[in-house]
Amino acid sequence: MEDIKYAPIGVFDSGVGGLTVAREIMRQIPEERIVYFGDTARVPYGSKSKETIIRFSRQIIHFLRTKEVKAVVVACNTASALALETLQPELDIPIIGVVTPGAKVAANTTKNGKIGVIATESTIESHLYTKVIRQHNPRAQVFGKACPLFCPLVEEGWLKDPVTVEVATRYLNPLLETGIDTLVMGCTHYPLLRPVLRQIMGEKVNLVNPAYETARELKELLEQNGLANDGQRPPEGTMHRFYVSDAANKFRQFANTIIPYGVDTTQLVHIEDY
Amino acid sequence: MEDIKYAPIGVFDSGVGGLTVAREIMRQIPEERIVYFGDTARVPYGSKSKETIIRFSRQIIHFLRTKEVKAVVVACNTASALALETLQPELDIPIIGVVTPGAKVAANTTKNGKIGVIATESTIESHLYTKVIRQHNPRAQVFGKACPLFCPLVEEGWLKDPVTVEVATRYLNPLLETGIDTLVMGCTHYPLLRPVLRQIMGEKVNLVNPAYETARELKELLEQNGLANDGQRPPEGTMHRFYVSDAANKFRQFANTIIPYGVDTTQLVHIEDY
């Protein structure tokens, strides 16, 4: 039997956004293999109910386990906010999401205690960012704002478009008025809008990308559990594997713009069978 | 056994948009009962692949048949464009979509033979509107334009917002320049943007809403097949039934703004089990 240290890490998202998290894992722990799943048949998750997100996430984790992953990263803020707490006790391998790492860094780095969170409707309504930020900084004030048009704008490719600036201004103005010094980009698509967010929020507001902290926490978690790959590398070209529930070709095109790894081997999975 | 004439009509869509078609059926054939299904767990369909849309539509039709419907209306342009042709031969009851009725009226009413079609990415890429328009008007020139931000803007409720006007101007300018005299609103969400579309296209361009023609064709189809309800009415409050795959509460709120019927009885269905 293969040593579990050499097993891959399962990473999933509702679609392509989680690739920004996969990219960060590849950068910080380059010796670890990734099995990525993007639920492109049922994307987006951001406006859907907790019950449905739990059902979808459970199917995906079941699929990832068939690939013998040693740990799971929920690289989707909505699934982290709505499903992680329910699914964690069902698993005997480590699982982490992106909300807690992002919330912790915001709680610990704010100077004036005023933190903004932008995310999908379902993530904001879950209040999980607020809860975790308060656990680490009880006096913090948290201002959440759902930004449902950001993902469609990113997917349309209008990353620096005047329309995007106008939409972002509309969404962010109420946050600007609160005087926040920290803004959590609580959806994996949002870091792609960083230049627009920076332009509107100004130079003094710290923009937090949970992907960075998630990869750092993952590294610690693997080490603590004796699961870190100690250096064995698989043959070239078999390092990472990619699966989607719809339109593998389209995924490949987008993925190749985000991560420095050939994703030619992306395979289609009927995820509702898991 | 109940007479099949008194059976309901199955109507489905990826979400709430198909309610604009249901509304038109209620208006034109008020004696017919409707069983509506909105696939709110997997919405939107507009950027997904043919294979996936066929699989989803097949599950939904299977579900509708458990409700003993006498006919099926595909009240979603994307599913009509991608799945109808494949699914029709599998069924022994009549099924119609919204694309053919909309294409026919555009083909038959254009004066200068120049027709624009706005729709989702997948509908435009299917070229079905172009094909059906040409069948009825071989000299017609058809100009298609995908408008992926329209549905998110409608769902955000920005129906007459300056941002929506700017986005619509961007999408419609290339169509304006072609000199079209007819524009098909090829997605069930788009009639909700009619005032903005009218403002940009001007008074002389005819805006075609396929919902109207679909209800008219459905009426004919029922009569031709001896399936029309000849007047028997069910008890008050049991006329129509509504099912969704996610978030029944949210659906109810939106539905009540579109159709003149109490949808308090909306039920949740795990559609992937069908």
C-alpha cells in the first residue's frame, strides 16, 4: 500500500474560482499533488440554499475520496460558509475551508477594528465571516455586503471595465462610509477584480485574499497530522488532476489562464451519481 | 381513470424565467392546469453544455410525467435550443419549446428581412434561431448576440438601472448597426428588460416575446390532439402546482411578483433522483 503522505489533496469549488486557491497551494507547497473538482454543471453556488450546498458538497467529497485524497480543501467561500460545519464530523481526514483562514487574518491585522466582507449572497447571509472574526477579535465591527454581479462580470471578462467600476462603486460605497481598514475578498472570483477594488477603496484599506492564508494553514495541517509529502515526486505531467461536471473544454481554456500547469487532462464526471 | 383532457400541462425552466411563459398560458388558455418545475438548484443553464442540458431536461421531464402531464412546454430558451430535438422522439406526449414559435413570428413579420436575436451564450451557439428563421424565411439575415449579464442584472432587480442601460447599449450596438427591424428576446428573463431594450432599439424595431406565440401554439396543439380541456375546472386553489429543486421560499417571493396566482404550495424536489 502507498504511504498516505504521497496521496493527493482534494480541492473543490463550484467552478473555476477555486483555481486561485489551487494556484496558491501549488506556490506554497509545490511538492503536494492536487485533485481538483469544479462543479461547472451546477455553478454558481452563491445564491443557493444551505441544504442544496450541503448535498452538492457531500457528493463532491465522496467523489474526491474515490481518488484517495489525504485531505480536502473547500476552495469555495459559499460551500465553506454553508456546508463545512455539517460535513467535517462525517470525515476521517482533515478538511479546511477558506472562510476561517481569511477571517482570522482580517481579525488579527485590522488596526481600527472595522472590517468589511464582500461575498456572495449565501455567504453573507450565513454570517460565518462575522462569527469567526469576532471569535478572534471580539471588539471587531464587521460590515458584510453581497456582490452578486461580481462573478458574472468576471466571467464576462470585464475585469477593468467602466461598467465593473460603476457596479463596484455601488456595492462598496456603503463599506467606504463605515471607515473600514480591512476588506476580505470573500469569494474566489474577487481577487481577479483587485485593481478595481483597490481603485475604489484607496491605498489605505488592506485587501485580504483568503487563498494565501488557506494554503499556509493547509501546510501546517498536513505537517501536524504527519501527512506532508516529504519529497517524493510523481512522474512529470501526472502531478495534478482536474475534473469538472460540465464542459471540460471551456474549463481548460479558463484554467490555463489562471494556473501554471497544463490542464489538458481535465475529465468530465457525472457528479450527481456520487 | 381520469380523462386525459383534464390532465395538467408540464412547464419547466432553469429557474423563475419560465413563469413569464406560464403567465401567458394562464392568460390565453385559462381552463388549463399547469405543473411548473423550476430547476433553481442548477440555474442558470445559459452557459452550460448540450450534454448537460439534455441530461437535466430528461430528469425534469421524467419528474413531470410522474405528475401525469398531458403535454410538456420547455419554457426555457436554452433547453429548447439544446435539448428539445433529442428529447422529442423519446416522448409519446406532445412537447413544444419557445424557440420555434418565437423564430416563426420573427421570420413572418420582418419587413426588411433583418432579424436580431439576443439570448444566452449556449442558445446563440446552437444557431437554432437562425436555422428555424431561415426555414420560414430563406432570405432572412439573422444576427445573434449573447447577453450573459442580462440574467444576473434582472435577478439583481436592476431592471431600469443606468448600469443595465450601459450594459445593454454595449450588447445591442452591433445589432443596431445592422439595421434590423425585428429583435427576438430569446431568453425568458429578457422581456423584464423591455423598457431598456425599447429605449436603445428605438420605436421602429419590433420586439418579439416568444412566450406569447408559444401559448398560442400550445393551444392549437392541444386542440389538434384532442387534449384541450373542454371546461371542467378543479376546486379553487388546486389549479396550478409549483415545484423547484432549491429554495422554495425564495421562489415563492419572486413568483408572486410575476404571476397572478398564489404559489404558496411550492414544493422542493430532489431532481437528480429522477
